[in-house]
Amino acid sequence: MSLLFLPVTHSLMYFYTASSGVTNIPSYVSVGLVDDVQISYCDSNINRAIPKQEWMKKVDSKYPTYWEEETQTCWEKQKTFRLNLEIAKHRFNQTEGAHIFQQMIGCEWDDETGEVSGYDQFSYDGEDFIILDLRTQTWIAPKQQAVFTTYKWNQNRYAVEYETSYLTQTCVEWLKKYVDYGRSSLLRTDLPSVSFLQKSSSSPVSCHATGFYPDRAEMFWRKDEEEVYYGVVKGEILPNNDGTFQMSVDIDLSSVTPEDWSKYECVFQLYGVNEDIIHRLEKTIMNPEINPEINPEMNPEINPEMNPEMNPEINPEMNPELYLQKSNFISI
């Protein structure tokens, strides 16, 4: 069964973060991502933009000054974001402690329907600060401290129209170029490894799939060819440190007799793959004395203590606070 119901949507996102009072990370970080794959990086320590995918180096052939311009953008954004961070601290009457000012901006493009969308929003200390309503082309202030900024920005209609044009046209044009550059990587399909996990005989049974790409996937439990909803908890699709993804779906079988376990199947579906991956449950393989692989605490892809690269306290690439970046250089 193919996943024709899943939209084929590509995305280009930039995350920018300025921080103060936060140790062990650069005071400014910018990251670019295409389809959730990191393509560029810059921070206040290295002070230059660098490609994070080999295929992103192809941009040099047509745009020789691309990375120089990206580096210049990084410098300018640093100045603006440090200023905005200080302005925000002043408005909130804060002088000490750790504080973070962030922007997330980007666009999405459906390569089947051609539909495009965009977004631009700022946050301060993890809470929404300023948001662009693209439909009305106005800036909105979720916080009282941002009202003055939205009033000032909304008065500049040229800037708002320019922002709208960037999000719905320029951003999408670059997104299409990036997807073309990285076609062999971004449009590939990697099948997962699927296994059953259970902490104890009374715990829910988890069907865990890891190593798949792209992240447009679905997984569910079924019995006698019918999907099961009762007692089922679906987890989110999470990134692995190698660019692939993982997900799990749990089912409570505490009231099911052992002889009926074999009636249950875990079904995994991946976009672009016509055949489902089906694993039938057997009571015997859920015995931890027989099959130690069902113990999630021993799985390095799930338990960060078993894999330092999955531990956000050890590997900064697993820390979402580090993953934050493209627009105008105006202060708040």
C-alpha cells in the first residue's frame, strides 16, 4: 500500500539565536535547513557561513559569491540580534540571568499542487514575541512588550510587502534550487529496522522503527487486517544523528491472552515505497530472557546513556537550543 495521502511538501527554514548569560555555546548561531536536513551553519565563534551537506557545494558553480554573501548575512544578523536581545531585556526589565532571542523564518512548497506558504516569527526566552500574519500582511504582538515594535513595523508597508514577496516567491525559488541540488539525498528512501520493545511483561509493547528516510511515514498496529486504536499510543517522528528518523507506536496487550498475540501486526508505511513493512507479534520474542533486544534501556538509539551522541548534555547537535536562524536587519 502506497502513502498517496501524504503531501509532498518541501521546506526551507532558517533559525537564528542570540543569547546572553548562556555558557558553553556561541552568543550567536544561525542554521539553515531543507526538509529538516541542515544545509548551512554560522556562529559568532567561526564568523563564517559553511555548507553542512556535500551537495550544497554545488551552489558555487552558479553563484560563486554565495558563501561570501552568506557570511556577510551572518555578520549583519549578529549585530542586529545582539541589539534586539538587549532591547528585549530592557523592555522586560531584566539585566541578569540567561536570555535568548530567536527568529524562525521559512517557506514550504508542495511539489504536487504548487501551493506555497511562509512564516516569520520571533521569540524571547522561549515565548512568542512577534509573529507575521502572512494572510493580512501584518505583524502581531503576543506580548505587550512587543506592541511598539509591531506598530513601527506595520507602518512600513514597503518592508511588509517585501517580506511577503520574500516568503512566497524568493524563498520558494531558492528552496526549489536546493531540492534540485540535493535530489539524490533529499528524495531518497531508506527503509527502517523494525523491532519490538517491552520493559516488562506487564508493560505496553512498543513497535520501534529506526533508520528511515524521509520523515513522511506512518506506523500503526492492526489485528485481523483492521487497524487497532484502543490502547494504542503513537509517538512523534524523531531525528537520528545520522540524518535518518525513528518512531514508535505502543499498544497495551495486558488483557490479551498469549495465544492471541500472534493476531497483532505492526505496520510501517514510508512515502514513496509501495510495499508495507509488516511485523507479526509473537509472545515468545517478547521474553527478555530469550530476546534481550526487546529491552529499550539497552538500545543505544533510544537510551542516550548507551549512546553519547544521542545525549544533549554531551552532543550539542542534539540540543534544540543550539538550532536556531533570513530576512531584514531591522531592530525591534
